[in-house]
Amino acid sequence: MKQDKKVAILMATFNGEKYIEEQINSILNQTYLNLDLFVRDDGSTDRTVEIVSSYIKKDKRVHLVSCGSNAKGACLNFYKLIQYAKEALCEYDYYFLSDQDDIWYNEKVEQSIIEAETVKNNRPVLVYSDLLLMNENGDDNNEKMSDFHDINLKNPNNVYFDQIYVWGNTICINNKMLGLVNIPISIYNQLSHDHYLAFYGASFGVVKYVDKPLVKYRRHENNLSDLPASYSVKDTIMKIFTEWKKILRRHVQSFQNVLFFIENAPTKTETMHDVENAIRKGGVGALRIIRKYKIKAGSNIQNEVATKLILLLGLHRRMLK
């Protein structure tokens, strides 16, 4: 393919000396060469910055950027990078997010752009893909994220109540999508950057899924996210009864994330208005809205049942900020 589109890759780092060289090498060895890597470090105390600096001396495509004081958290680090891209990198056509400890397939950038280019008329686009799971040593057993959870977002409205679809380390957005994203200073670390971007993609643009792994996702003790679980009906009932407070708190946090997005979005669509009413008012009306938009309200039976029960009974409302 032609390599006339400019690509900016945004990597957030913190104490990543153990794996970061593998990741940077996988980015610089992409089949698509017209790219720049922008690294923002969050106050590492190991050799992370030193390693990045060594690449800067060897390859003019690598840059270490400063976006204010330390973000103190991976998600906030990415938000700082996204805001930096909005302010200083507006000449790029596509933007990718990168963790510090994964390995990209050589064709990741090229395949993501090919998928994005199928969307015409300069519409906002978000592309994401499946992931291959590997252990901390880089060994894999051919398990994909899609083997554990259906991450193909066939119905964009599902992201409002089931946010385990778009994984941040696979994301590519175009310039049009970046321009829509609002990063208010009040944004918080519990609101994952991948969820936040997925809200924008589902609400204002086109979300495209590449049904094959483009990233080798390293699983180790420092990962922030966990794999989605699967439960039987019996396990679901037991879990709801034994872990009810924990489940409720998790759903309240999820609802707050959605409301934060809606309150800070550039405009409010009819769907967003309905979703906001469903969360704030609850009751039978909330279930009607879920049915109206054919929304899958959970990543498994437990989450589906818990979401609908919480909304129906309004158990979450007094806990919302």
C-alpha cells in the first residue's frame, strides 16, 4: 500500500525497562514506515528513559515528550498523551496507542490503516483488533482474547453497559476522531482510556474490528486489566448473592464512567440522552431503553443479570456522584 498517511504512535511508560526494547523494536520494524513514536514517561525510577533515549540517537522517528507533571497512573498518562496529540500533532492522519510491554505484529499499522480507509467521507474512525495472549516471558499458547470474550462490537451501543470490547493497546483512530475527544482536567484514573475512546467511536463515528490478532498482549503481575470471566447460571446466582456489594460498586463505577463521557462530550445524541436517563432514573424505563437499542448489558450471564437488576431496582442511584 502507499505510505502517504502520517502515523503517530503514543506510548505511555513507567518502569518498563524489562520489556520496552522488544516493544519499540516491533514498532520500528513495521511494514508501514511513515510513523513517529512519541513516548511519555510517568516518572520511572529504572532505565526506561535511558533506553528510550538510546533509540532517539539511532532513529529520528523516536521522540520523548513532556506533557506537564507526572500523571501518576497509566490511564492518566495516556490522557496526557492524547491531549498532547490534539495540541501538537494535529498534522498526523492516524494515531495509535501503545503499551510498553507488548509486541506488535509487523503488519499492525498497515492492516489498521487499510481497515480505516474503508470508511469514506472523512468520518471519525476507530479501529481495534483481537490480541494474542502471551506470558511474561513472551511465550504464547495460541489463546486469543476473543477465545474468552466476544470482543466484536457488532452493536456499538453495547459499550454503554458492557465495556470489555475495545482494548487500548490495539486502538487506531483517525485525525477526525481525535478532534472530537475532550480530555477535561477532571478526568480520573478509574476511567480507562480505551473505554473513553470507545464511547466516542460508538457515539460519533465508525468502529471497525479486525478479526485477527495484531498485538501480542503480555500478561504479568503488573497488568492493570484482567481477562473477562465466564460463569454458569448456578455460579451467577451464587456470585450475585455472595459478592453483591462488590458487584454493585463495580457497576456504579461503570455507570459513572458513562455519565462522565456524556456530560463532557461535544454534543448529546438521542441514544446518549436515553442511556443517561436509563442510568439516572433506573426502573422499568431503563430496561425498555436496553431493549430499544438491543443492548447487551453484560460480558457474561452474571454481569447481564446484575446490570438489569441494579437498574430495575435503582440500587445504584444514591451512590452516583
